[in-house]
Amino acid sequence: MLRHDLHDWSDKNLVPLFPGKGRVLQAIMDCSAQCAESFYHLCQHETKLVMAIVTTVFVASDDNAILNPDERKSLSYFSFNHWQSLPEENRWCAVLTKALKMCAEYFGSQDPLVGSLAANSYSAFVDACAQETRLENELPVHIGNHEQSHSCSKECSVESFPAYFRSSSAAPLLYLIPKVKVSRHEEVPLRFWITVIPGICKYINYMNDLLSCPKKILAEETWNYLFMRTQAKRQAGRLTRFRSKQNKLWSFRDTLCETIEEVQRTTLALEQAFTECIPTEIRGGPVSMNATSGSAQDEKNHFHQHIQSAAQLWTGYKHGYIAWHIICNRYGLQRLPIEGYTFKSRGLFPLRHNSLCAILFGMMFAFISTII
């Protein structure tokens, strides 16, 4: 049913814009449907459909196989025009606007603030796609390969840029919100998960960085978080944590290990947040003096139900997020020797990348095993 409804939406909104690109659109929709089914398998159909549509639009916006250069450049005007109520720059921006309104309406159906959070994250992602288009051609001057480094004793503000840019380019908040939106009329209230937004966003960003790392290495992409973090650290004069006669400066290996350690710490903290660190009694304010003991008990029951739902939905999302990256052809991780998956070695990586990718896969397998 999900794929049927997603295709119906695509036939009306996407297919007319991209004649002759049916196969590419089909691959994107398959990937998006898998994403919604894996991430939100505890949610009902409408939540999955909204996110399958949003993911289809996002992947198309971020993929050179769909948009031509002029259409990609027009992404810079999307938010600029939207906030001023100006006409859309082109037909693709009109599709972006339609999906944005759908996103805000659905996720704000119970709480308008949640709908606004989702919509702002959506707009930030489109802006990040526009910025990535520029980064593909030229990195920021502070991160460009100008072979200059500062003393490692000095503070370097550029070091924080890769994480800042990553926080918008993955739209983590938008992918977090559906986790607690079981259906249009059933969701976990914001007060039960607002404090874990930074942690879950970090989990979403860095886990994707790790699991998409082989794909980005093969594509020789230089504007992703891991590369820019490494470059910024080197130009700040940071030293490697590993012994090396040839290179004393921070390396890609340092960034990779740092990111793995950060995700492990974040995952552990989130587990504790949803279990040990949440209050066991109602702390939202005193119950009215006119309230009956039955209504007070109902309120308490609802409180504990929301706590339990938040924990269950987080666990389901955590596992589904990893599973999708492994089964999705986009990332080529079917090689991982994880139970239920087949190790494949033929034709996935050019010879010059074999050693590095073997190391990455070994590290990822050990890493994933510690958090699932």
C-alpha cells in the first residue's frame, strides 16, 4: 500500500517534470519506501507515506541524476522566495513547496510547534543542498587545501563548521519527529522528547556519516562531514592520536575513530535518557484540587504510557536506521557480515579502495555490534 500511494503521488507531481527518467525515479522511490518502512515500522501508514514522499523529494534534490545544473542552482531561491511569499523559481521549487506544506500540516496536526520544527528542518535541508552545490566546486577558504596550519595551542573556530553544516544537511530533526508521530491523531507529546533532540540529531548525523563513508570515498566526495572535519583539524594544527613517522597531523583515521566514539557515547546517553533518567512520577504541575482520584490516576497512566511509548519508538528507530543503511543498495553495505545478510565482495569496490574499505567494514561491524 505504501509503494502504491507513493507512486500515485509521484505520477501526479514528479513524473511529468522528468520525462525519460523513470528508472532513476523508481530507484529513488524504492529507497524512500525502504527508508520509511525501516525507520518508522512502529508507526501507521500516513506517517510512513509522508516521510516516503519527503525522502523522495530530498534525494531528488540532492542527486545530480534528477535535477539539471540550473535546477540545482535554483534551490538557493527556495527558502528566500518562500519566506517572502514570492512565486516559485521553477516547477521543482513548486514541488518542494507542496511537500513542505504537507509536512508542516501533518506533523502539526496535534501541536503546531512540532509542525513548525519539522518545516524549519525541511527548509534548512534544501538550503544545505544549495550550499553543497557550491561546495562541490569550491570549499570554503578556511578549509581549502592551502597547506597552512595554525599552532595547535590556539583556538580555531573553523573546527566547528563541519558539525554546524552537518546539522542542517541531514535534516535530523525532520527525521526524528515522525519517530514519535504514530499517526495523525496519536503521538508522544513534545515535553517527553524535546530534551533528547540534540542527542538523537547527533545519532542521525554521525551514524549516517559512518555508514555512508564507503560510498562517499568511492565518489571521491570532499564536501562531507568526515573530510571537512579532517581538513579543518589539520589546518588547525591538531596532532594525530596515532603514531606515524610520515604524518604527525590529524588524519582521516582520527576523524573516523572520533566519530565512532561519539556515536557510542551518544547512544548510551540516549538509552539512559529513555530509561534511567526520566522521572517516574508526574512533574508537570500539581493536580487540580477539584480533580477526582480517578482523573488523577488517568493522568498518571497517560504519563507512564508516553514514557513507555517514547522508549519503544526510540529503540525501534535506532535499529531501523541501521538496518536501512545496510539493506539499501545506495550505500553498498550488504558486504557487512551481520546476521541475516550476505557477505558480497565482487565488483563493489575498485582495487585501489579495497584495503581502506576492508578496514572500514571491519570497524563498522565491530561498532554496530556494540550498540544494537
